[in-house]
Amino acid sequence: MPARSIIVIGSGFGGLATAVRLQTKGYQVTLVEARDMLGGRAYVYRQDGYTFDAGPTVITAPFLIDELFEGAGRKTSDYVQIVPVDPFYRIEFHNGRSFEYNGDEAQTEAAVAKFAPGDVEGYRAMIRAAKDIFQKGFVELADKPFLKFTDMIKIAPDLIRLQCYKTVYQFVAGYIKDDLLRRVFSFHPLLVGGNPFQTTSIYALIHHLERQWGVHYAMGGTGAVVQGLGRLFQELGGKIRLSSPVTRILTEGSRAVGVEIGPQGEQLRADGVVSNADVANTYRLLVDPAARSKNTNRRLESLDYSMSLFVIYFGTRKQYPDVKHHTIILCERYRDLLDDIFNKKQLAQDFSLYLHRPSATDPTMAPEGSDCWYVLIPVPNQLSGIDWSTAAKPFRDAVMQFLNDHYLPGLLENLATERMFTPLDFETTLQSYVGAAFSVEPVFTQSAWFRPHNVSEDVENLFFAGAGTHPGAGVPGVLSSAKIAENLVCERLPL
């Protein structure tokens, strides 16, 4: 009998991982990507001798990547070299103070003792509590689908016991007294599109996840992981279609039977479809409204979506050896700035940012004697009404002047190359609903069963992987969603 065929829409980490998993299992998988190379948000720009990872730069839980290669009888190290980063982050504050931490328990406790001596015991207690949340939220639940409300009821006692109704900031503040240290241990939800003052405290597991497996970098950039997975997929017999935007998911009755591609309307037939594209836009743009009684436009538009991002990729002709690989620069305002971004949806005059210097670890990312960078600033999504065609240049100028004046002296006169990516690009190039950088916001009422499901309630044999479905955004989240998608396909479309 011929193998069952599956089409995967989108080649972000969730789509690539799902495609590899299903091809390994014996399905015939075709991976369909709108852009000219694999990666989705993990796209790569090469410009003037510099290499820029467009999206994810932090790799945690690398065992989830190892699983993909090992499942196919391969070794990760034969495809990509993943190395630890130390320190994990350097956090810079408005008053000139800074804090660094890594996975070494004693070193991090010593850093806490030096920064805020009264918080050492509180930090230890917080880590113990975060470990419990990690055990439940990641180890037990991250790769399990929540398809029925009873699935949520079963875990409710554990969630209440772990106080997951609290926000991440409330969780941290319950243990840490120092205001700046509270910021250090509560900023992590921003890495997955959440406001620390609104995101469920289940995301406090991120800090334990970092301690458990470390923070890593792929030599050659995150794009090297994408290339390795793409190579593996093709070695297994998978088919890749680039520059092939899906315009419609084909249905017969209530069943997905393939996709339509491009302006010519080419049709690819399959037994099932997995979408790694934006969940809201998959339903809104690709599935006939008449086929949707649950995931209607009205319901999708009623959800709260993550903030967007303003990203500047740039190369410098000089090096800045004192700047760490990952630097978080926090402005004086914390709660109020996040309120401006997430709730008021207004572009503030001040900003906090993430400064990425991959050439600190990997000199091949920039020409000799140079440095490669990106600076990422959380900003409101497109519901703000901001006209980025006019707002982008002055905002860029303010950010670069700030870096020049405070962290990268001589930056403006040593710029070798540069490009920008705005919320408008998230909305258009990446087809992300309202330009949200991380899809559905990870608040408690939009987590687990409350999040868009990994299999459609409307269309049979339509499955989902990626940031907008369970368990959520971030590389570990979308790789876990691929495990869920694999299991659901195998269960509902057995070979």
C-alpha cells in the first residue's frame, strides 16, 4: 500500500519538526513554504558579508532537537554544532547596575548575594517552586494535547496547587524583594510573547528550564539548525516546495484533502494537512468560513494577541569585545512600559531591548575584525494603528543613538550594513495576524485547552503546530507542538 501523504504548511521550527517526525514514521510528507528558503521566523539574511538570524537566537532544551535526529537514527552533531553560552544573559539597568547569571547554581546564588544580599533565601525558595511548576507544566503537559475541557479539569487541582492563576511577576515577587532582581527573574515571558504582569506563572518554568539544560547557540546561527533539519528531512525522502504560498486548504465535506498553491491555483492532494502557519490566519484566510462553526473570524478576533517586535539587524566594522552574546537592556519603567505595549498599544518614547551579538561566540557571522548584531525591541502589535511607513525611521534613529551613546561607542560611524523588520513586516511577510510576533498571548485564559487546539474542531484531518497552538511560543514550545501533531496524525490517520 502507498504511504499516507501529509502536507505541512510552513517551515518554521514547528513545521520542520513535524515534517521530520512524520517522514521518519513512514508518511510521505511534502513541506510547503511561501518564502524562498526554509525557516519561517528562523529565516536568515546574508548581507555584505554578515549573517543575520532573523528570529530565534536562544536555544534551550536542545534535547528536543536531538530527538529529531536520533528518531531517524542520526546524530545532531553530524548536522549542526550546538554550543553552550555563558553567561546566559547580562541584564543592564537604567542606573548603571548589571546582573549576569548562568546554569551554575553556586555562581548564580553568589551573584544574587552580591546584588541583593537579602534575597538569597528567597531565590532558593523560588527555584524550588519553579522546579515543581516545570515538572508539571513542561515535563508532564507540554507535549500532551488539550482537546476536551475535561483534559483541563483533570489538571486543575495541580494548577491551583502550583498557583498558576498568578502572573509570573506575582510569582517572582512572592520570593524576591529587590525591585531590579524581580525584573531579572520575570522578564522571560517576553521571550514567548507575554507580559510578565499578565502571563500565567506556569511560564516561571523557563528559568528552571534554562538551569536544567542551559542556554545554547548553534554555530553558523539558528539558521544552521534549520539547514540541518531540512537536509535530514530530504535524506528521509521528504519533499520541499519553496516559494509556494498556500492560498486555500482544500476540503471535501468536512475533511481536509490538500492545499491550493499560488496564483495559478495548483492543487496538491493529501490525506491530511498540518499548518505551521499563523493559526488565526490559517483559519481566516485558508479555510472557507462556511466550514467553520467553532473557529469563526469573530472568535479568532476576540482573542488577545502578543506584542510585536521592531528589529534592527546591523554589522559594525569594529568589534565590541566587552558586550556579551545576549544582553537585556531594561529602561527605568517596567510595568508601565509593558502596559503601554500590551494594553494601551502606544509607542513610548523610552524602550527596553534585547541586544544579540552572535559574533561573540561565532566569528564566522561577520567579516574579520567586525561584529554582527541584532537589536530587538518589543512594541505594540498592529491593533495600535501605528503607521510604520513613517514611524520606523525616527524610532530606528532613537534606538541606534541610544546604543551609540550608552553601550556601543562609535556605533553610528562604524555601521557597515543594516536592515529593519517592523510589525508591518510581521503582518505581511510572515502573514501573522495583527502583526503579533508570537501569535496568541500566553495568559491563563488562553493556555492549554483555552488555546487554539492542535487539531481542528471544524475540519477533519487538519492539524496545527507552532506558536499559536498548545503549548505556545518559543523554540521548546513549538518543538513540543510538533510532538503533539505527530501523535495526533498517527492516531487519526494510522499507516
